[in-house]
Amino acid sequence: KGERNIYLGKVAEKNLSSYLEIDRLTTHAVVAGATGGGKSIAAQVIIEEALLKGISVIVFDPTAQWSGMLRKCEDKRMLALYPKFGLKESDAKAFLGNVRQVQNARQIIDIQKYIHPGHIQIFTLNKLTPPEMDIFVASVIASIFKSDPKEYQLLKTILVFDEVHRLLPKFGASGKGFLQIERACREFRKWGLGVMLVSQVLSDFVGEIKANINTEVQMRVAEESDLNRIKERYGLEALKSLVRSDVGVGMVQNAEYNKG
């Protein structure tokens, strides 16, 4: 526990609480995993904890599912899991923020206007096609660079790009959005801005994006390319654990953290 540490959950098969130093997220994070493996909830757990620490959060949401953060959880299945993590049903809470529907890919967003400590701002992109989403994401990141942000040593804001694989050329995008995300991962750190990418597949991220993301959360995996990557990087035992893991169980890795 600590002033700048966030609670992630329990170490698998043990009753030990696990924490992450929140300022590690200035070197960005990726949350990946097969559909139904718990990647969206894992990302939201990190974001909830960040909000409780007064971090501002901006989400670009192609699935329109993040708006649930603005309502108190009433899902009986989720509430039944609360005691496992030392929570009571009365701990369920809504977070402060707003949802905005993006209808126009060329809409100008002044990010500075939406940075409020402990608030979550959700831009839903479900009305945009992948090529339009590409244009919008590229434009938002370019506008942050033009806004003359001030240097800041600690984490101040997290920008979440959900379903980020939709920005890949194989989904019809031009790759401009990905190029800007690559640029963001290289340079945002100095302004206290962290990028979190949420995707079904990790192996599609190449070059600068991969090189500049230090925290990896890998939930249950099914894609052959990802299976091979995990086996290569972390060994057969890690791979077997991830293939067999229950919903909500995953691997959290940071090269500089806990001696890797």
C-alpha cells in the first residue's frame, strides 16, 4: 500500500494483495486478451483505482461500454465477487464525469478542457467507421502536441484507447491513428500523460509502440500469434497458466518492476 500505489487485486491462488506504482503508467500500458477473458474489466479496475487517486481519465470508446463507470454497479455477479477483494456491496460507487458521442471524425477536441482530477470523460466512437476513427484519433493526439502541455513528473492524466486494433490497416484504417499513438507513447511521459491501449491482440503492435510501453496486462489468450509471443518471451509455464486461467486472472508484467 502507498499514497501513489493502486490496488490491482489478489496474486493468483494466494490471499496476497497486489499493487502497482501508479506513476509507472506514465510509461504506458497495454491490456490484452481474448473476448470474455476479462480484459475490459481489468482495464476498468486500473482506471477506477487511478480515479480514486485523483488522476483524470479520458477514454476513447468504440463499444460504448465505458459509460457504466458513471453508474453504481448493480450487477449481482460482480457484487458477489466483492468480498473476495475485501469490498462490501455498499462500496459500489459511481464516478464523476461525462459521456460525449462523437459523430464527426473531424470534430476538434481540446483535451485540456476535459482534464479534471478524479473525473472520467468518455468519448464514444461507436458511430464512426474504422477509417473515421483513425482520422479522429490522429487528430486528437496531434491537437495535444499543439496544445503546449507543461512538463510534469508524476502521472496526471490517463488516455485510454479501447479496441485499439480497429486502427490497424487490416480493419480498413489508414494507419495514421497508429502513427500518432506511436508518437504519443514516445513523448507523452514528460507531460504526466499515460496512454493505455486495450486490445484483443498484442502481436499486432510493432516497433515504437511496443518499445515504449512498459506495463503489460495479458489476460486469457487464444490468438496463435500471441500464444507464440508469450511462449517466446515468458516461457512455457507462463503460457500454460494463461491458457488455463479463469476469467479475470492474468499476467501483469513490467520490465523494471519487481525485478521483472
